[in-house]
Amino acid sequence: MVMANPKRTVLFTVVLICSCFRPTDGDGKRRISLPEIIISEERGVDNAIFRRRSVRQFVKDPLTIEQISTLFWAAGGATVDGVTGATRAYPSAGGLYPLHFYVVVSGVEGLDNDVYKYDWKNHSVMSKNLGDRMGAVKEVTYSNSFLKQDVSAVFVITADYSITTERYSRRGEKRYVPMEAGASSQNLALKAEALGLGCYVIGAFEDWALSSALDLDKEETPLLILPVGNAR
Ligand SMILES: Cc1cc2nc3c(=O)[nH]c(=O)nc-3n(C[C@H](O)[C@H](O)[C@H](O)COP(=O)(O)O)c2cc1C
């Protein structure tokens, strides 16, 4: 791992090492540790910002678990701010972090076709044991063009609004949570660009149908869908 600040390196490494020894949860669900994140010394994001465009045409080349790992991390993984210790990749009002992250997998090397929930604390994913839900996800997104294509991975960002509204009420609901989803999804989109992958954001879908397809907890509201793949 390459990082400029040695203190940060130590703390970040501790966060990741802790992750390796977490026990597997019950219910037959599988916990899969994700590959380690390599922090590039290069700090510039200009290239990714300049080149990012919504990509809606994909080829069916499989993605890898390393790519999924990096994209989860960019969206909502652990970072180090050098003052308070471990924080997260997206800014959050009051440091409350109301967002949850999923990936719907249909052709990723190293992951069975299933729906996985990201656990940022130990940089792992938990399978939901739903099998391949890509068809169901496509059905809920109206007429988006990726419906007709073979897509290997679709990320979904959800929010538990109550985490933020308990402290910030209506302002939290109307402003903070959607702002945070925007920041997080942009992180993911820029990382996809930096990895040479295509990605775009979908906001048009049936909330209840997506919740049902992913078997989401009732506290969670799905906010954004992000198909990711090799651009055609
Ligand atoms: C909140 C949000 C919701 C979006 N929903 C959709 C969508 O449902 N379908 C779609 O094709 N694109 C969707 N987009 C992508 C926009 O159409 C796209 O970002 C815009 O045309 C600008 O193009 P660019 O991303 O290439 O810069 C959405 C973008 C955002 C930020």
C-alpha cells in the first residue's frame, strides 16, 4: 500500500487488518472479505472529472472482485482524516452516515451471482442469498437502456433516513441525505472512470419493487442505481 503520511498508513492498515478476523454471521449468509485497497500516490482527480460521462452501453466482459472492492470503498469505505481516526469516503452531516451500499452481481470473477451488502467497518460484503437478481432489477427501472444489455454489476445506494432525521428533522430529510447520496455516487462514478469502466446513475425506478427485489430492510429507502461495466 502506498500512502504519503505514515501515521495514516498505520491507522488505515489497522482498520483493514481488523476486517480479516470478523466472524461469519448466521443465517447461512456468507461474509466475503474484499481485496485490500491500494491508495495511489497520485492525488489528482482532474482526469477522472474531465473524462467522466454517463456510459449506458456495456459489453458483457466480467468485472473482478478487485474492481467491486475498489468501487465500494470509493462510495462509502473507511478513510482516515488524521484527527478523529477512521472516517468514511463521503462527507456526512453530523458524521451520521445514513447510507447503505449493495451490489447486484451477474458475472463478476470472485463473486457468485447474488446481491451483496457492503460492510465498511471490515471492508467485506455479506451475501443476501437471493441468487441472480439482475433480471428483477432491470424490471424495476422502467425503460432505461441498460435493461436490454448484459450488465455484470449494478450498485444500489439506499438510506436509512431516520439516522439523520432524528437529529436534523426535515432539513436532514430534504437536504442532507440526498446530498450525501450525490457525493457518494459521484465518488463511485469517478472511481469507475479512473478504473477505465463505464457507469451511470439511474434515479427512475419503482422504489417498492426495488426494495422487494433486493429484500431491503423496511428502514431503508433505495435512492440510486449505478450500473457499472466495460464500456461498449
Ligand atoms: C439524480 C440523477 C438521476 C438520474 N437518473 C437517470 C435515469 O433514470 N436514467 C438515465 O438514463 N440517466 C439518468 N441520470 C444521468 C443523467 O441523464 C446524466 O448525468 C446527464 O444527462 C449528464 O450527462 P453526463 O453524466 O454524461 O455528464 C441521472 C443523473 C442523476 C444525477
